[in-house]
Amino acid sequence: EIYRKDFTTLKNTEPPFPRISYDEAIDILQNKGVSIEWGEDMGADEERVLTEEFNRPFFVYGYPKHIKAFYMKEDPSDPRKVLAADMLAPEGYGEIIGGSEREDDYRKLVQRILDEGLNPKDYEWYLDLRKYGSVPHSGFGLGVERMVAWILNLDHIRWATLFPRTPARLYP
């Protein structure tokens, strides 16, 4: 038997969910002895430590712009950050949802692509979506396998993946 038998811990999933800023997350990690500085991305190890502070899913918001995707909208109150948030699952499972407000200004989007050292030609199709007019909008991604792994308390995400990739297996 590889899955959770007792689902009572999932009762903590009622909203509203706790929210902490990226700045607060870095402070928590540093106070727990993790070697991380403001502006560094949190990897799986850092997320695991951070999730020990919570017994339910929680949001981290206000990430530094340079560690997030070029299409995320800059925070008007702090141009070093973007209007983005990640939901992390407790018990060491880490990020299960990531979302952000998207940049809708064509010129700003082109500049972000250039600032990231990317070639605008590679994103022409995306830029065309904004070139002829856009509206404020947002988007998110849900890690289905990671969510299932957390809900079932699986030891590894591969148990929640229909066709897991391994060093010896890249195709289904």
C-alpha cells in the first residue's frame, strides 16, 4: 500500500489560505539555517524546509522579477518584483500551483524578453497576441502529479505519474 490511509490532515485545506511574501519566506529559511539570499530562487530543498512551517497549503507572493518568466507583470509598487504567487503544499511537497498576472503591454514585453537575453524572433507568435491589442489577464499552472502525490501522501511523484521519466526511460 503506497497511499495515504488517513485523510483527516486534508481537512486543513479550507480557504482562506495563509499568505507570506517572498521576503518573509527568505527570512524564515535564513532563520532555519538555510543558506539563501534575497533574489535567489527557492528549489525543492528550500521549499521542503519552508513547508515545515505550515500544516496546510499556503501562498508565497512577490517574487523577484529576474527569477520568474518574462511574461509576468512587474509589480507597480516595486519594480524588482512581479505580480506572481505560488501555492505550496505542506509535508514537503512544495509548489503545486503557480500563477501570475501577465504583461499586456507590447513594448514592456519586448523589453523583458531582451532583458532576459532571449531572442524576440523566438517569441514572435506570443508577441503578436499583444501587438494588436490586449487586455489585463492572468494565468496559472497546476502540477497535477504533484497535487496527487500530496493528496495521497506518496513517497515520490513517480507514483502519481502515468508514464514516469527516468534516466533509462524518456518515452512512454
